Amino acid sequence: MSSQAGSSQQVAGAARVLVLGGGGREHALVWSLAREAGVEAVIVAPGSDAIGEEPKVRCVPGVIATDPAAVLALATADDVDLVVVGPEAPLAAGVVDVLEEAGVPTFGPIRSAARIEWSKAFCREVAAAAGVRMARGEAFWALEPALAFARDLAAAPGSRGAVVKADGLMAGKGVTVCDDFARAETALRALFAGAPAAAEAEAARLAGRPPVVVVEERLVGAEASLIALCDDHGALALPPARDHKRLLDDDRGPNTGGMGAYSPVPDLPESLCATLVDMIHVPILAELTRRGAPFRGALYAGLMLTPEGPVLIECNARFGDPEVQALLPRLAVPLGPLLLGAALGDLAGAAAELGLVGRMLPTTGDAAVAIVLAAANYPETPRKGDPIGGLAEAARAGATVFHAGTVRGADGQYRTNGGRVLSVVGLGSTLAAARANAEKAADKVTWEGMQRRHDIAARLPAAADAKAAAASPAPISTAGWEVGKPA
């Protein structure tokens, strides 16, 4: 296994790739990598039955992705050129730290850098030091001060309420958006149930232990996701995407891990995204490096597009799910060489070899819409074991179907085996066409109790297609931003 940073052979691409994970995001990554001419084999741990059907792919279900020793042993035995970490749990478990220490090129941040996702308080601290604007907010170790702050936010002139965020690894579901103080109080009391008393909480704060919760003002605007491939100092962004978090149409129902996504985003033109990478990703990378936690991986910036300009609402340390399912089919450049370049600290060199210029990855010009199909009783206690029909029909309808929570029985029948079960992705020359293709294919898939939204990418400006979104003037402003200075 080679680890000579910066060698031209390595930057050109990884022949053997190990992908950690087994959900819809990982299926999309494997699907993309396995189709690249320079990739000879993709090993996936643990993978899934559906991922194992992709060409050049071998799944190793016995290896747990959060077990650093087991992952290192697999990477060594299979002589892989690159490890790609999909979900957040292996990052928090320190898998990347062990791989890097052994000289295995890995796309994914070390634990101290990945903390920017699983500690909302740390994210705010890093953003403030980097001069990146976030909503007004504070971290709390005890209930009463948190309640007092939420009450103040709710009582402020023009307040839209508060947002309560558990400070920890919550698989994208630890956030409660509160219209008023009563809802915030309910959320806070639930999070602090069983937490230490006030005196012990103060001792925890003084000892530098993580807070229980972050409370922030609720912002008004549309959300967008801007994900960049990063090494210690550089960033190269995928096109923007928009995720739909609520379970039901019209943004009703409980928060989920994401019920669908689309790209491009008409109100966040790609011409502006390069500027946002310089304002958000690059300063955060510099601050993490300054703290001794260099970041190599996918840095996800969750944005709120407010009337006063874009505001960072969260960072993730990996590709978004289901955003990446809508993004990767749009890319017009191989992903593997860029992931390897970032892992080796030479993203710029990898980009140069591919002839890339600027901050944005090139696209095919198509739009993409991903519709998530979820199990009965999701997100509370998803029911497993329901037989899935219509998968072949959905494929014949022209969609790409990524499996997130399925298992194949001895009879060859796929059954539900998780909360978010499938992502059905449609492409088209416009978002309207992509949505129509995704809807048509999703209509073919059935199982008892299946849940889905029917309004992913439904409410769009007129003529909102890929070319218009890339070229139209930005309807939002970056006024007030000054790169590298506190906002």
C-alpha cells in the first residue's frame, strides 16, 4: 500500500478503493467510483446486498465500519490505494486517525476535525474564530440558563422562535425548530432529562466537557447545502443542493434525516457558490489547521439564505444524505482522483491534472431530483421486513435507485431494513423534467406503509433549469461579509 504524498501516479487516481458504510450515500459513492475507468475494484464495508450488485464491487459485511483495527486490517489485506469514509460514526470513532497513522490515504477528517459536526458548540467556536457568520446562539450545560436564553430569543422583536440543537452525534436528527418558547421549553426539558444538576453542570463546563445543548435564534429563509472536497488548505465544491427535512408535503411533520433533494438550486446560483467557499469553507479549514486539526474530506456547509445574506447554520464532516444522491449523477468529472488528491493533501494537484479551474466542479448540465422512500413508522420506529415491489420497473422508467435500508432474501426479493429505504433519482434538462422523471419512477415502487413526499422540487421559480440557475444573478446578498474577519 503506497502513501507517498504528491506522487503523480497516486494523484491520477486510486485503482483499489475501500468505502466505509452501507447506506444510500455510500451506494451513490460506490456507484460513481465503480463507473470510473481508473478504478479496478471497490471494496465496501459493510456494504449491502444492493451495493454488492454494482460492477467491480465486493462487500465485506463482517467488518464493522466503526472498528478502527478491523478497518485497517481490511485495508491492508486488500492493498487499497484509498479509503473513503461515508457516514459520520466512523469519523467520531477515530477510524481515520488509525488509518492515517498507518500511512493509508483516507478521504475523511481525523476525529479532532470531525468534531465540527458532532459538537454544535465546537462548530460555533470555530466559525466565530474564522469570521464566518452564524445565527445568534449559545451553548448550555444546565437547563435553567438555556430556558432563560430561549425565552429571551422568543421575546425579541420580530422573533420567529428558537432552534434547539443537541450537542452530539445525532445522525442529522438532533435539531428541533421551535415556533415559540413553549415548544423550545419542551425540547430543552427532554434533552436535559437525566442531565447533571446545576452545580455539577457548572463543574462540567469549567472542566471543558461538552455542553448538553446549543440554543440559537430561528432564521428566516430557504436552506441550501454546499459541500466541498477539502484538504488542509484548499476546497473544491460540488454544485449546491437543497434537502427536504420534514416527513410530509409542505414541510409538515417531524424532522427526518432527509426526504429528498434536488440540484441545482435556483436561488443559489453556482456563480455565487465559489464566493461562498472562500467565505465559509476556506476560513474554517484554516482555523481547524491552526488548532492542530487539519481537515481532509467533505466539508458540508448547511446554509440559510436570509434576506440579509447567507448564514451558516451547521457543518457536517461528510457528504450529505440524500444530497449526494442528487449531486453525483450531475458531475462531469471523475471523483476518485479528487478524493485521493484531497487525502494526500494535494487537491490542487489533482484538480490541475483534470484541467479544473476555479472553486466549482463541472457538471453535465442536467438537473437531478432525488425522492426518498421511507418505511412505515419512520422516523420513530421504522418497520422492517416489508417486501418491496417495482424496483425493476423504476429502473426501466429511467431512474437510478440507490438503496439505503434494504436486505435481499433467499428468494431474491428485496425487503425494507431501515428507516429511509430507497432514493429514486431522476435526471432532466430542467428541474421540472428531472422531477417528472423521478416522480414517474418512484410511483412504480411499492410496499405496505411506504412513506414519501410528492413535492420535492415542486415549488420553483419559472424557467428554473440547470443553465438558468448557473447563470442568473444572485437574488441574495453577501453584504456584511468580510473574509477572515468576525461577522
